[in-house]
Amino acid sequence: MNSVRSTNYGRMARYYNVITRWISMNGNHRSQNYFLKYVKTDHNILNVGCGSVEFSSELSKYCNHVTAIDISPEMIAIAEKEVVRSGNPENIRFICQDIMRWNPDDKYDVIFANYFLNTFAWKDCEIVINHILKMVKDNGLLCIADEITGKHFFTKAEQFAFRPLITYLHHVLADHPLHSIYDYTPLILKKGFVEIEAKRDKSDYICSWTYAKKQQNV
């Protein structure tokens, strides 16, 4: 198994939801919920790096089975409390584990990797992406919500002024690697996927990408 350095947000867990909502102007919530239109009742779903956000609970309303995995016990504990608060659905399974140690017997109809891949240095991010892609069924989907470079002048100015500070804060609190904004699409397309949609959030610096895995010839 390849050695990957994972970021653990345990120290930030208590404040993570408040911080990310404020920084993203609630774009993190909008960008993830945008994917719900792709979820069907009979789907087997994997939410990678689920964190403490309520997206796993939202997913459970649309399909029969959700597996949510995160390396941080603190994040998982908060997510489980959210599930109880929202009605304690029995179709969510939380797993506290490094995704690189997760090798399920079955593949998934849809895999979500939201605000997760950018927690790795790029060399490790490539390894993680390749590992995740192997878990997607033929004709299945990979959905990624993450940061993107803004198009508008004021967005670019804000990113230039504040992104280094925010990134450094994450580095201090969670040992998050310091890096620029990633472009996942070229790597994913090389692995037999096609991009079917890229939805830019109204915040202008968050995007929701949806990729479909081509069916392999038998």
C-alpha cells in the first residue's frame, strides 16, 4: 500500500462547520446539496471524508444505504449527533478510518469526495484519487465539490488577499499542506471517466463536478 500523509481535522472539529459556512458564504452547503439530484433510491453511496457536516444525513433521505467515512473520531462523533438530531436514520453507516485502508467488497453507484481531496499534498492526492476511482461501478458517478479560481475581479482579489491566511490557519490547526488550488479533471479523465457537469456556485470560487465512469468492454 502506498504511504499517504492524511490531514486530521480533529482539533478543528468543534468549529469546522461554523468556519466553513462563513468562509464559503454557505457555498459548501449549496455545492453538496446540488448533487442530490443524481442520487436514486437503490443507490449504494460512499461519502469520503464526510467530516462533521450534515450532508450524510441529507443523502440518507434520498437512498437506501450511505457509508460515510472519515479519519477523525471527533468529526465522526459530531456527524453521528447530527444524524440523531435529524431522526436517527438507520441507513447511514459511519466508519472512522483512513480511506486508503478502506477496501470494500462491493463498488458504489456514487462516491462523494467533497472538500476532502485538497487536504492532501498533490502527490498524495493523486494516489487517493486513483484508490477512490477503483471503487466506482461502471456507469457510476464521482462527485467532487471543492475550491476553484474565481472568474470575477472581486473574487480573485479576495482569494489573493485571504486564501493564504486561511490556508495557513488550516496548516497550523490540522497540519493541512500548503498548496494552490487543484484541478482534478485531467487526472480523472485519464482514468476512464467523462465529465458530465461542472456547476459553479454563486460564490464564484466553489464548483461541483460530476464525472461518470465509462462501462468497461467485456
